[in-house]
Amino acid sequence: MAKKQRMSAEEKDRRQRMKWWQEAKFGMFIHWGTYSVLGRHEWVKEQEGIPVEEYEALADRFKPEPNAPRAWAKLARQAGMKYMVMTTKHHEGFCLFDSKLTDYCAPKRACGRDLVKEYVAAARAEGLRVGFYYSLMDWRHPDGAKCATDEAARQRFVKYIHGQVRELCSNYGKVDVLWYDVPWPLDADGWESKKMNRMVRRLQPDVLINNRSKLPEDFSTPEQNIRAEPSGRGWEACMTMNGSWGYHKNDDAWKTPKEVVQNLVQCAMGGGNYLLNIGPKPDGGIPAPSVRILTAVGEWMKRYGHTIYGAERFNGQRSNWAQYTRKGKTLWVQCHAWPGEVMSISGLRTKVKSAKLLGSRGKVGIEQDRFRLRLTGLPAKAPDKLVSVVELECAAVPIRDRLAVRIGMARVKA
């Protein structure tokens, strides 16, 4: 009984800590480091086999403009994002923060400044929550690879990693999210993850921790895909805007603003969050396509953000032309491929009391039977070039069951 009560208290604490995050839905990911100097993806060191000494010299060419994160934070706020997560150390091992444990950090190389400090100040100035990404894997540290087979190396390396995590959680005020990455080559026991995360929570009682220290912690992190977790489990889909996390000057496979909105809606529909990445240039400037995309998304969020923030999980499957978001008894049909003057939705088992096309004063007619809902009086062309939204007020929490419709229609036909 005592154990059950203790777990219940832990879950209650987690839900309280995660409340802001689950309402936020949309965040900015920032991958920035010395790899941006080369502009060929953040894995350039490993993929091109660049020797440590040659790669390390990039730190003497990494001289970003002062307070570059101010533009990131301003863009994030304008795009409708509510929090930011920046790489404090990527796999390359270079630290953007002031670390007493290594000289391979921004304040002690050409940059001469604590870039994490600048980032934190910028995010807070725009009213955004602050997240720190930290890669457990480290290509530069002499024990980073051999720690898997050498116990003395493991102990040295884990001490180093825990020490840097402690610095991040001690020197920058409140941290809202700690986003670990790539636990290669150790498991949770090897990293001493329980010990590390207990330390984190002592220093930052309200922090949210992801699942990449080989422990479940607060939320899961599907990467480059949207995959909802079972009901009640927090999750966040992280994605790039093109094919690279770090700055890649020749990667032009950019998502369209419409794709970004559709992804955001799909995450909200599944009760999750969307963490969308920018890869700043070495001077800290934001690539022009990222600005263009997020500006367009921000205009959409100004009109329809209330259908995203705080959205609850909806069990209905997406269709070929729409997705859905929900809060309480209100259901929003998010149409990315406008059906025309009549909209039909199968399997909605809840009575619809009223319907309206957001952004329009026109009356929407309702015809509903046990198989489908028909909305009439809609414009022939989509009112919004990204995603148009129809709001349905239901008599109860809406439920969509297409399987029941298939069975019922088959019986009617028979």
C-alpha cells in the first residue's frame, strides 16, 4: 500500500510539472556548434572521418555575432512556439557553455563568450521556457568510446558527463527541459542515469527530462516521425525543417509551411508536442528559408493557435483531407485538402450541436445520422491556403468510430 501511494504521489508531481509543456505543444529546437563553420551537417566529423586535431581547429573559427539568440527567440515567439531547446554540447564535444571541466568550450576559444548564457537571456526576454540539449556521446573525449570496455575509462567519463550536467543545472537559473541525446556506448547502469537524474532533480525540481538517458523519465522523443505514445505518456516529435539538424548550406529539401502546420496538428491530435529545428549559421544567423517558413506558420497560429494549445488527445483517425484537434466537447476539423461546399465525416458518434467555419460569418448547415456528419453551405475553395478549420460544438466529448460505421453499413447493405 505504501508503495502504491508513493507512486501516486510521483505521478501527481509529474503531471503538475508537465502541465505547461502539454499545453504548449510547439517548441523550437536549435542545433548549433562548430560543425556550422563547415556547413555540411552536424555529423560531418564522423561522416567525413575528420581527425580530432583538424576538427578541433574549427573552435578557433567559430566567432558568432554577440547575442545572436535574440533573433531565434523573437522568431520562435512570432511562430507561436512556447519553449526552446538548444544544443549545449553535441556529439562533437564542444561546449557552448562555460565549463570548468574542459577548455574545449566557447568562452575559452575564439568565441570568448558563454553562448548558453546568451541563449537563456534571449529566451526569457521573449517569455519562452528554456531547454538544454546535452549529448551523452562525445567524439572528442579520450574515454568517450573506450568506456564501453574499460571500467576505469567509464568511471572517468561518467564523472565528466555528470559534472557537466551539474554545471548546466547550477549556473543558469531555472531550467525547464533537459534533453539528453545518444547514450552510446553505455546503458542506463553504465551512465549511472538514476544517480545523474536524481542530482538533476535536486538542482532543478521542476525540470522535465526526456527518455534518452536510457530511462523513461517524463516524455518520449520520436525523431523525424510522429508516433503517439499510449494515452497518458508524454511525447514530443522532433523534426528538422530540411534534412539536417545542424547548418547545411546546400541542403534545400525544405518543408513547406503547410507541412509544418500539418505536423503540428497531427502531434496535437495525438496528445503530443512538436519540436521543430533550426540550424543557425556559424555567425548565429537564421537561414532565410527557416525565417520564411516559421513566419508563415506564425501567421496561421495567430488565427488558429487556440485550436492547438492545450489540445487533448482525440481518438479519431486522420483522413485524406483532414486531421482533428479537440478540447473538451469542442472538435476542430483541420482541413489541409479542402473538400468543397459539402464536408462529410464518417463515424462521429457524438451529436453535433453547432458548426462554424473559423474566419467566416457564413452559416454552416448540419445533417447527421448514425453513419456520417454532413456540413453544408461551405465555400467551394479553401478559405486558408495552409489549413482551414471548422469548429464543431458537440453534446459530449466527441468520439469517432469508423469500424462501427463499416460494420453498420455492411449490415444495412445486407
